Amino acid sequence: MKQEPRSPPLPHHFRYSKRISSAVKPVVYFICLLLAYSLGYLSSYTRNNYTHNKPPAHVNAVVSYVNTAISSGTEGDHNNFGAVCGEAVPSQNIRHTILERVFKGISPWQNFPPPRVDNLLRKKWVKGWGSKGAVFENLIRKVRPKTIIEVGTFLGASALHMVELTRRLGLNNTQVVCIDDFRGWPGFSDHQKFKDMKMVNGDVLLMYQFMQNVVNGNATESVVYMPFSSGSALEKLCEWGVFGELIEVDAGHDFHSAWSDINRAFKLLKPGSAGGVLFGHDYFTAADNRGVRRAVNLFASVHNLTVQVDGQHWVIHITNPSFSY
Ligand SMILES: C[S@@+](CC[C@H](N)C(=O)[O-])C[C@H]1O[C@@H](n2cnc3c(N)ncnc32)[C@H](O)[C@@H]1O
């Protein structure tokens, strides 16, 4: 039988260090165990310490609010939020109010464009989604709004289309109030359509390109905008008493964004002689089943309103001028 070759004997110092290392191993394991235990013990001690203390007062307040809401059966009342709106500003003063409150009374188009973005903008770059659908003309003809509020403006395609329509229909004093944070959404400039957009320190320059488009559409006197999140802008409009007869909601399309925007926008609806109208895009895409469509349908059912459809848009008419908010 073939024998395995024997390995040569280890040198003396190597055999010695091997003996030491096998004696040291359990000690090292023990130290590691002890260390892990003390760290775990310390962290759980911190946790226990916190739970043994009383929670801060504001936590108590929230818990008691939720408990009261549950026991009174109003915990599902998530559509009732935000400030009580201020007294209505007359339509002819709305532009001035927003310029004063947002831009310290100075037109944002003064000295536009600033030199640092001048050569980064295109003369005209208006892209949107269903932004010239028949719904815009149908509603403007019907409502003849003095104030249109658009939540979600992007490059201004739908806003500028509405300006064009109001002019064509002889509504020369109608103001379009645009609300957008002008951030788009994460990664939107990777899309083939927008890959040429310039970026400066992470800013995709949407607001400047929108402003350029408004200049190009000769509409700086018909459009005023609020470059903030929809939640904070709508909240402020309510506080300032800025209402509109026609409100388009087309910003965030996930359920919570759409739900919040629709509810806040609803408070700003001023039914004119032909009623007030809330409407928005993307009622039919598969994703909207969980987002926009779900929010619109829930909203309509809470208020016992009817959702109508015009192309890809949802439309809710409020015909009763004494409708209570
Ligand atoms: C679909 S685009 C609007 C398109 C435009 N209505 C049109 O048809 O041309 C959505 C816009 O909503 C804006 N937006 C999304 N979430 C927002 C939020 N929470 N606050 C403000 N703007 C928001 C984005 O910046 C984007 O410009």
C-alpha cells in the first residue's frame, strides 16, 4: 500500500508558538464574548432606561389625541386638515398678493435670465403630458375662470396652453397661478426626453426654463408662480384667501401626494356662476390605480361627488355655490 509522505517535523520555535496560540485562543474568544455582551448589555440598558422614564409631554398629547379620535369614531377623518382659509382676496388682486407675499413685490421676470444660467437655457422647450388635451378648452369655456390654479407645472406646457385658451375666449384678465417646486422627480433627467437638460450643482434649472417658456409665450403678465412644495404653497394660498374657480392637480402621482393635494386644493375652490372645477391628469394608467385614481375616487366618495372623465383627465364639478368645506 502506498504511504502518504510524512510532513517534515516543525522547527522548535514554530511548535512552541503553535502551543501558545492554542492556549490563547479560548482566552481571546472569552474576551470577545465579554465585549459583545457588555456592548449589548449597555445598549439594552440605554433602551430600558428610556422606557423606564416617562415619555415627553408631546408624545402623551399625540397618544391622547389618537385615543380620543378612535373612541369618538373620527380617526378616519384624514381629509380634514390644514388651516382655516382667510377672507377671499378679490380676483383682480390675486397677482399682486402673490407678488407681494412671495417675491417682495418685484416681478421675478425682472432682469431675467440671470447671467449664470443665460446660456444654459433653450429659447423654447415646452414638454408635457396630455398638456393640450380637449379637457382644458372644455372646462375653460364652461367655467370662464378669473383665476386658475395649477398644482404641478413642470415646463409650463399646460399652463401656457391655458393662457392661450383664455385669450382666445376673451378672458383677458385671467391669471394662472402655477405651483411647482421645480425639482421634477429623482432621476427624471435620465429620461431620453430630458437627457439634454443642463444641471448646475444638482439643480436641473426647471424653474428657469419654465420662466423662459413663459417669456417666450408672452405670458409674464398672465402667469404668476410659487416655487414651493404643493403642500406649503396650497396652505399659504388658503391662509391668504387666494381662491380659484378652476384648479388642476397634476403634481405628485403617488396616493399620499395626490390625496393631500386634492384635499388642500378643494379648500381653494371658489364656485363661480358655473360652479367650480377640480381636475387632473393620469386617471387611467395602471400605476394610478394605487395613486391618483385611488385618491380621486376616495375623495369623491367622502364628499359624495361624481367623478367625470375627459380623455385621460378626471374632473369633479362643484355646482352648489353654498357648498360647505
Ligand atoms: C407631471 S408634471 C406636471 C406637468 C404639467 N401639468 C403639464 O402638463 O405640462 C409634475 C410636476 O409636479 C412637480 N411636483 C411633484 N411633486 C411636487 C410637490 N410635492 N410639490 C411641488 N411640485 C411637485 C414636479 O416638479 C413636476 O414639475
